[in-house]
Amino acid sequence: MNDEIFQPVLEPGEPLAAQIKKILVRKIVTNEYRPGERLSENELSTSLGVSRQPVRDALIRLGEAGLVRALPQRATEVTRIAIPNVYSGRFLREATEVAVIREAAVSAVPSMIAAMDRIIDAQELAVAKKDHLAFLALDDDLHRTFAASIGHEDVWRTLQNVKLQMDRVRYLSLPDTTPEELLTKQHRAIVKALHARNPDKAEAAVRKHLTELLHSLPLLVQNFPDYFEGSLTA
């Protein structure tokens, strides 16, 4: 798999703690650090080649995002996936993306819609190569482009913490629980509605796409019971 495409994007001049947070988020989302695993400030600072302070600051931010929790004696544990937070994140994301896609169907310029088609082409190539990390990175790129096409890329950035628990579920679901071919087909339907300048069809396609998680979640909880906490009742 091409792991580099899913590497965190580091902004020029970005504080070290923020860079470390991005690295740790990726490791947690992809289960390199699994739910229940304990993280050591000393070990992390050594492996990353940095002092303990930016690692500590990054862990505090991860705690605020719900990915880790502090334990007695300065230990830190990767949280289990909180099912209520998954439902809430999906709800907020759907509300936001429906608004985005309806406006995009009216005002997105053809060059931006063509860029979406190219991203889906790249996703199909990732599916053929069974490159699941690349597929997820391109998935994020496509949804970011939806927002960017109407001049609201900042909306996508505000969703990052909200969707982290969803991202953990998304990674677990590929490729067996949620076929990537199905997700790609759904992406095509969304962009086809944008080409047709049809807000109603675009909205329906987005809602169908974001509902896919609700179908896969019960099976994932069954297959990975130690990864989750909370009730499946939405």
C-alpha cells in the first residue's frame, strides 16, 4: 500500500505540537495505535525525535478530540470508538454536506466539477490496486473539494475533529464491510448530479452516501467488540 499518500499534510510554520497531533491522529485512525493501547510521552518523544513538551501538548489536543484519555501516573490510553460520537459526527457531517452540495449544484464552476471527476478516477485506480489508505485520502480530498468549489473549504476544516470517530469506523470498514466500489459509485452519482445542476438529486445522493456508515457499524461492532464503547441505538 502507498502509505505516503495518507501522511499528514504539514503546514509551513505549523507549530510542532500540531504536526505531532496529525501524525498521531493518522496512527490512531489506521489502528497502528489500537483502542486501549497505552502511549508513553517518553517513547513518543524518542521515536519522533522531539522533546516531551510538544508531545504532551499534542496528547492534550488528542484528548480534546476524544482520541485519547489521561490515566493516573501520567499514562495516556487510546480511547475506544464512542458509538454515540460516531452517530453525532455523522449527523453533523450530513447536515453540513447537504448544504454544501446543494450550493455546489448551483454555483460550482465546471473546472471544479472536472477536478472531482479526476479524484474519482484516482479512487478507481486505488481500488484496482487495493490501496485502501490512498482510497481514504482521496475520499477526504473529494469531500474537501465539494466545499472548496463554493469557496468554503474552511467548512471542511471545521469538520475534522467532528468526523474523527467516523474516520476510525471508515478505516475499519474497508474493504470487507463497505466495498470501495460501492462508495466510488456513490461518488459518481453525487458528481453526476452536480454536472446536471440538480440540487435535489445531489442532496439525495449525499444522504445515501453518508448513510452507508449506519449499515456497516453494527457488523463492525460485532467483529471488533473491543474497539467500541456505547450503545448502537442512535
